Amino acid sequence: MKKAIILATTALALVITGGYVYSNHYNQSNVPVRVGNIEANHAIFANAVDAEAQSDAVVRVIATDDSKNVIENFNWGPTGRTETKVTVKKVYKGSSKKDIGSEIVVFEPSYVLEDSKGSTRINYEGYVPMVPGEEYILYLVYSDRLGGYWINALEQGKFNVTGNDKAEAKLQESDQQYDKLKKDVLEKYKD
């Protein structure tokens, strides 16, 4: 029931955002990809222990540039994800649902919609995609339907280790809860 409510809320927000972006923006070949955010209900973790308890797996990875934009069309409109291959450096919490090898594909809550006016990257809440070559700690949840791992709770489940992800650093500056959580995560999993 809870998942149905979350899915319905996400779908409605996506349709509204998509309609707005489609009807109000022009695209010229030299214009960069526009960015739109949609609201989604998700967990807000109190600390690293809470995040781990609500996740199927916790891993340290390096993002690759091997990503695929996936769009699924439903009766209520399109939705999507970015499927990004990551190199696993360390498994902090393994999962009984699917083995985690040296490389896995993770589902990021972000995707690009293409239309006659250009490209729009849709991010769920404050999530921003991983930067290729950067190292992250990820909290993952398994999707039976897709047969793989989502990043758990959007931005609450992805933490850049090196500090080189500028978009994530901007989020950390503007969101006290995320800043506190990230510091706790990096302290818990420091190597």
C-alpha cells in the first residue's frame, strides 16, 4: 500500500513536471540539458546506522562512465532511471537477495527525457547522478521487478568520498540534515 502511494505521488509529480518542461521551454542545439526535479516520498535517515538498517547492502564503489538512460512508459506517463555500472571496492553489508560482485549496475533515481524541444534531466528530489571516476558509499535496496539494486532513499543513499562531486557538495552546503548524515557515514566507513 505504501509503495502504491509513493508510486502514485511520484507519477503525478512527473506528469506535472514533464508537462511544464515540455510546454514552457525551447531547445536550441547549443542549449545545455535542462534540469527538473520531482518530489518523491522517501526515507530520511537519522544516521549511518539507521541507513544501513534500512538497506539491503552497503558498498564503496567507483562510478564508471558506462551508464544507460532507461525510460518506461505507463498509462499515467513516462518515468525512468539511469543504470550505471560501478566498480565495487568494498562491501560493508552484503545482501542475501543478489550477490554483489566486483562490478554491479545500480539504478540511479535520475533520467533524461527527450522531446521536440530538447533534453531534460529529471532528478528525484535532491538526487544528482554519480560522477564517473568518483568514489562513493552507496546504500542499496534490491528491486525484485528489475532484478537489481536501487540507491536507497534518493540522495540519502549516495555519498561522495573524495569531495570532488561539486553537485553533491552544493547539496551538502544547503541541507543541514544531509550534511550531518554524510559526515556520520564517512566517519562510520572510513578506511
